[in-house]
Amino acid sequence: MRYVVLIAVVLTTSLATAQESYLHAQFRREGERVSEACGTFGFKSIPGCAYTLFTDHPLHIAVGNIAPQNGFGVGGAFVTNYTPNNNWRLSWDVDAVGSTNASWRAGAYMKIIHTPVKNIRVITPTTGATSDNRTNTKKPTVAVRPYTVFNLYAQSISLNKLFFFGLGPSSSEAARSVFGMSQTIVGGSAIKPLGTKLNLSLLGEINGRFVSIRGNHNESSPSIEQLFTEASAPGLRTQPGVVQLGEGVRIKPAFFDNRLELNYLGTFQQYFAPSNSHYSFLRWTVDLGHNFLLYQQTRPVLARDTNGPDECAATPGAEKCPPVAVSRNLSGSIGVRFLLSESINSATSVVPFYFQPTLGGSDVNGTPTLSSFQDYRFRGPNILLLRESFEHSIWGPFGFEFMADQGTVALNRGDLGFDHLKHSFGTGFTIRAGGFPQIFLLYAWGGGEGNHTTFNMNTTLLGGSYRPSLY
């Protein structure tokens, strides 16, 4: 937490001295928008007023599920930006939320965005020719190539209720134990687009991760140290600080008149524990997403690299989020995802259990996988997941979704395979309203361990960038 407070103070102080008049103007314009949306009391004004209070800049109410089993978080967020010249744009994002079980998350995030004029193309409607300098009276189309983005961040989170069933695909449902975890992440990352037809980008990151594990004796299930030891839960006894490096490649091309969208990501990460090399390891991940759009009129809103987690502007620097439009246009998509992640450790080292990904319910980042099982049900250093999904609009921001998951975890890389996969089916409703955090209500079944109903509100605004992963 002290790292978050320090960065927040530094950022706020620098802004107050160099940008006081600019911030004052931002607050004044937000006050005008809030007054316009909430100035008159009436049933019809409630949705517009709520949308403004939960999404507007520079201050808004922050909400979202902190992590499965840790309640619904409510707090505040502060967002601002500064454009010193035509080549650079800076943005700051500070937020903090707390839940009813005393779990909390606080973070400070800064983006440095390279915005050269050459990244802007003007396409004339008559000939389709491009120009960087000409203007056209026939309302030419403006296209913006992806920007280079540098991220600096500090985030602390404290979770009081997490489940641990043991490691591997054969862990027992009856062996459920409970623990608490705190983690502080301080670091930075970079996204460098190369401007190819494949929409290729290079990724890099460096993080310091500081984890603390504690028991939980306030639940019906036993505390983790009562059922497990250091041998069966590596990292339970001690949690040294870790320096985590990462490199990656991402391609996001579109084919067949932009109907088929690919989102391919490959990363290689190194976890070094300087004070105790016993907890050092490597990890590589391949995540292949395929999305086929059924209609061309509307497109799904995805995370934008240029936005912070509490930003939802459709264009860099915009103060307002997109409006909640009630459109008659149908939207729908069919998705297929393949995820494979494997960890590498020496004969004298282990992968701490708190850095191992999970399948079942939702993971610690709030991502649903094998949703019919309990949260965090299967945990292992190696993971394989297949997902098929179908989503379609119902009316306005309301939609319907169906998904099928098949996956497994393994203690050894050689044990991963497509035989004996766990499976799960889920269906439910989604709400994507402008920039408001995405909401989904999911009922899942299959897998032999009962059913599971999940209600989740995303921790970021729709169109905002992802927060640092907790593993």
C-alpha cells in the first residue's frame, strides 16, 4: 500500500503545480455535465444521472467485483490527462475500492502515449487516397494507427477469502481450505505496434511482486495451514519478493471484410526471487482468440491500450464516455479460444502456489473458466483451456451468451493433453452499456460437481485497459 500512496502523492503534486488551471477546467466541465444529468429529479433522469456519476472524468464512483468470494467493491477514481505537444499524451488514473468483507484494492496508473502526426491518415471518400496534410470538404474518414504506449503502475490488493483445494487435476472438492493474500505490484510495461497488416505489436514488462499469505479462521472450511504444508502448497511457509520480467508478441488482424477477428498473444515470463532462488521459475503462454462477427453494423467494445482502467473514452483525451445507445441493429459473434500455459523450474526450485493459474468458477483476476465448478477449483503450474462461445444482442445494451469450456491443469508439463478434460457449460445475460463496467449473470452446469451461478461486474470501465495480473 505504501508504494501506491507514494506514487499517488507524487502524481497529484506534480499535476497540482503544473496543471492546476487545466484540472480546474476539467472539474468545472464535469460539474456542468453532472448538473445537466442529475439536476432534475425524476424516474427518467435516474439512468443518465447514474451513468454520469459512475463514468465521468476526472472524478467518478468506482465499482466492481474485487475478486471471487471477496465481495463487491465500491470506492472512487480520479482520471486526468495532459498533452504537452503533438507527439505525446500523458494520462493518470488513481482509484481505490473496498468491500463488505474488508478486502480492498488501490492503484495508481500512468500512461505515456506516443501520438505522432504520421499515425493519422486521412482517406478521401472519392478516391480512397491517403494524405497526412490535406483537408477534404467531403468529410474524409480519419484513421488512427495504433500508438506506442508506455505504462507505469503501482497496485496493492488485499483479499481475505480465497480457496485452495490442493494442486493438480485430482484435487478433492472435500479438501477445500481458505486463506488470505495481499500483493503489491510495482512496475511498468510497453506496447510497440509495428504497423504491419497483421497488426503486430511487441510487448515488454518488468514488475516487482510482493506477496503475503495468511490463514483464515473465520469460515466454515479450515484454514489453509491446517490441511496443507510447504510440500503440498509451495510458498505457504515464506513468500519472498519477486522480480518478474516478460516479453511477448501480439497480432490482431481481421479478415473476410473484417468479419473474422484474431487476437493472438504469446508471452515468455521470468520470475526471479533474489533472496531465495528456490522460488524462481519461468513461464510461457500462448493465448489464441478467434471472433467471428455475425453482423457488420455493430462491433464489440474491447479493451483499449490507450485508456487506463477507469477510462472509457472512445478517442484518446476525450472526457466523456460513449453514450448508452439503444440501437435496433443486431450484434452477435461466435468465439473460439485456445489457451496453453506452461511453467519451467529446475530440480531445486518450485512454482509458488499463489502464482499458479486456476480453473473453476472465476480466477483471482475475475476471468470465468469452467464456470460450473467452485471458484479456484483446479490449480496447477501448467494449464490448458478450450472455449467456444456465442453471444447475441437482445435489446439495446442487453445481450445473451452461451459458452462451453474444456480444460485441465497439470503438475508436470508432459501431463497436459486433450484426454480427460474437465468440461462446463454456461448461459446467461450480459449488459454492455456505453462505458459502464460490463455486467454478466451466468448459470453454469456440467462437470459432475453441481451447478454454479455467478454475478460479476468488471473491475474496469468498458473500453478501459486491463489491470496487472495477480499471477
